[in-house]
Amino acid sequence: MLTTLVRIIKYGKQNFTRNAWLSMATIAIMALALLVFASLLIFNVMTRTIITSIEDKIDVSVYFKNTTGEDDILRIKSTLQGLPEVKNVDYVSKDEALAIFKDKHKNDPTIAQAIEQLNENPLLASLNIKARNPNEYPVIAGYLNNDSIKPFIEKVSYAQNAGVIDRLNRILSTAQKGGWGLTAFISLIAILITFNTIRLAIYSNRESINIMRLVGGSNFFIRGPFLIEGILYGIISAIVSLLLLAPIIYFISPYTNAIVPELYLWSYFVSNLVVLFVYQVLFGVGLGIVSSFIAIGKYLKE
């Protein structure tokens, strides 16, 4: 069995090197498919990071009427904290809101002067509510609309934030679907080219294959070298795709970091290089094996 396996690997390597130009063309197309696949994986990481970052910054702010007492606000806060959808609730009093506003506009003398001339604090007390899951904000907004709480509330800042999250999710979802579609299209081209390359190798070795069949060679022994050839295509394509991807990631990292400060792309790429390589090899070898299996299977049935 070991001798048979060694011979299969040897013949597979011979098939690979015998058609060098065709092998290079096949590797180039498969590497392109794997490059798109790896880019899509990294894009998915970026989109998840962007969405998580924005979700962390978005909450529901409830502003209370001036006539609402602090006891009522704290009571409402306590009931909100008891909801399973609520992660945490922060109370901002009128005085705290004014202090935050002054600090935010401390370099604007016009606003600072206008505040000093006011006889009273124009800002409202508020509760900032953060949900455990962004999809649960409508439930929280609905709870705030009940008759026991609504009379105390001046306004709720939910609709605007919900629109931002919804638009962002739609844009990123469309981009992801486009990426998967492109990967599928290029993968199909890679399979067709690999299929034709293997078929050409089978044609050039048809006499040897016929002799093996006549002397009782098993389908495994006949099929094996071409599967090895497909596996070699996949492994080399995975290496080439990562060699092409590395300088691209290094170049665009400063720009993506400006958009997504929470993710430095080059550091992520280096730290996850082994995982990416495994994914690339699995995908590449999968393409090669599928192409080879179809090609030799078609021949053995003829």
C-alpha cells in the first residue's frame, strides 16, 4: 500500500511538471479565486468590527420633562434595568448635562457667553439606555411608550439611531453578497480551467492509462496521480495568493485604520496568517480535487 501511494505521488508530480505552462495558467486562475476568497474573509472581519463599534456607540436616550422629579426618573430607571433586553442604564441629571455641554463647547466663546447669560439650566435630565442586542431597541422603545412612563417623557432619540444601524447593515450585507458572488464566479472559472488541464494530462497519458486498465489497475491507482496534481495546484495557489495579498494588506492598513480604529489590518493579518493559510489551502485543494475527480471520473466512464 505504501509503495502504491509513493508511486501515485510520483506520477502526480510528473503530470504537474510535464505541462508546466498549463500548470502555471491553472495556478494563476486558482490563486485569483483564492485571493478574492481571502479578501472576502478579511472584509467580513472588518464589517463585523465596524458594526460592533457603531453598536457600542449607539443607545436610546430618554429626555424627561422639566416637571418630572428625580424620584420618578430613578423609579423609571429601576424598571428599565429590570428588563431582560436592557444591558445598562445611565442617569444624567440636568446639572451633569450642563457640565458636559460646557466642557464640550469650552473653546467656543459665543456658546459659553450665551450659557452664562441664561438664568436657568435649559437642558433636560435623561437616561441613556444600552440594549444587549441592537435588535432589541424596538422592544425598549415600545416599553417607553406605555401609559405609565409616557407622561414624564419629553422625547426619545430612537428613530434616528435605528435608521443609521439599518442603513449600515443593508450596505454591508449587499457588499458581502457581491463578494460571495464574485468568489463563486472565479471559482467556477478555476474549476473549468483545472478540469481542462487535467483532461489534457489524461489525454497525453492515455496509452499508459489504457495499459494499466488492461492489466487490472484499480480506479484508485489510475485516479490517484491526477488527484495529487489537483492537490498540488491547490497548495501552490494558496501560497501564491497569500504572497499577493500580503503587500496589499500592508499598503492599505493605514487607510483602513483611519476608518476602523479598532482594527489594524496588518496586525490582524500577521496574527491570523496560519489560520488564513489553512483556509486557503482547504479551499484551493478542494477546487483542485473536485476538478480532478470530475475529469478522471468522466474519462473512466468512457
